[in-house]
Amino acid sequence: MSIVSPAEAFYELENLGYTRVAREIDLLWGTPQLAIYFRELLIDSRGSRAGFPPAVFDQILKLFILHEEKFSPQDKEDFWKTFFLGIKS
């Protein structure tokens, strides 16, 4: 997976028909709330989701990695608690 700029990944998500997802990520970009949104997108808490097509998942993962690299909190443990469990310290 080649990491691109956020703008390229947003554009690709829109081209794949996931405009709402791209716009929500763009709106939350740079905020701690984006970790929660990524968790909601990528982890099925209802047990009934089919998941994203591979190309869409790839773009979401790229955006997740770019956001993590640029805005990651100092305490990684707290970040992962927020991402996986929704727990805010």
C-alpha cells in the first residue's frame, strides 16, 4: 500500500462512491474524534456489517495511517484505548 496525501485518498473515496465517508473524515481531520469515527467504520459492533470493498478499506486505512502519523497523541496506550474501546482517559 503506497501512502498518499489525504486529499488523494479523499478523492479516491469519493470516486468509489463513498462521498459521505470521505466528507466525515475530512470534517473530523485533526481531531481526537476521528479515532472514534475510524473505530465505528472499521470495527463491526453490531455483528451484521458486510464490510467495505477492498479498495475502499485501503483508502480508509491510508487515511487512518496518515492521521495517526500527523496527529498521534504522545501516549499511544490512550490512543488505542480510544480507538478500540471508545475509552477516553
